Amino acid sequence: MASAESRQFGNLATQLVQESRRSTLTDTLLKYNDSLVRTVIREQRNLENLINSAIAAQADNAAFTGDAPALLLYQTVVLRNKRCLLAYHAHRLDRLKDMYWALGGALPALLADNDLRSRLSPHEVDFLREYNASVMDFRGDFSAELDIAASITHPPRDLHALVRVVRDCGVIETELGTIDFKKGQRFMVRRADIEHLIVQGYLQEV
């Protein structure tokens, strides 16, 4: 069996990139690989110790020593591992943001998906909550003029829409006042007030 020492530096970080590629090819978000991420970070710390040892050895010898090539190798691997870690996490955050906007910015609906929640790390859940808070702050500045959660693929033709309630979604504040959307009912309401409910599947445009 190959020992840990015989494993090439950088192999573990490459596995994270391969996971991201599989996620893209299958159009799914794989479970956060906490154990692999932690192992790569431990490798980073070991490499930093090797770098410090090589620097110390070089400093003790005025003449050229064999530690210089090793120092270059260790530093190259550290930078490569860092890029792989950043790419892995950036890929996951991009997919989470895509899912968030696909639901019209409905964070509760997104986090209510137990299957998705089981694939996220605690830090990713925190990211979604902070991202949602930032979106809500930005959205509130001009909510009367524009709904940034509305679809840009199919822009609306009218300011108001006739909708049918597909699922009960409770009392919603609209331009006309509060409306209790119950299954089977129809309403003519300002599109900006209910666009997110259409995206989430609570309402259906008639």
C-alpha cells in the first residue's frame, strides 16, 4: 500500500476541482466535502512548515544548498492548492446564488429543502442568509419602481397581472392592500407585488 509520503502534493486539491466539474456536468450540487477540504488545509500547513525549514536551512548556509529547488516546489504547490480551494468554494457559492434567484429570492423556500440543506456546510447556510439580507437591503431602496427578483428571461408586458392561486401562500402586502391568497382564487394585482410568488409556483398567470 502506498504511504502518505508517496502521495504527490496537490492530488487532494485536484480532487476538489474534479468534484466541481462533476457538479457542473450533472447540474447538481454535491455534498460539501468537509473532510477533503480539511485535509487539503492540513497539507497547506505541512507545506508551510517545510517552507520555513527550507528557508532556515538556506539562511544558515551562505553557499547554495539543495533546499532552494525544494523551496520553489513547496511554494508552487501551496499556491496551486489555494487556487483549487478557492475554485471549489466559488463554484459552490455560484450554484447557490443561481438556486436562490431561480426561486425569486425566496430564502425560506430554498432552506426548506431538506435534501439541499443536508448537502450544505454551516458556513454556506450562513452565506445564504447574509446574501439574502444584502439583497433585501438593496431591493428595498427602489422596491416601488423595480422588482430585482423578477425574471429577466421573460420580461413582463403589463404592470398588472391576472393570477390564479395554485397553493395557499397566506396574506401578502400589495399596492391594493393586504390580500389573503387562497387556492383557486383569482386576482388582478400589480406584477411587482407578486412576481416572486409566480416564480416560486404559488401563483399562476392566467
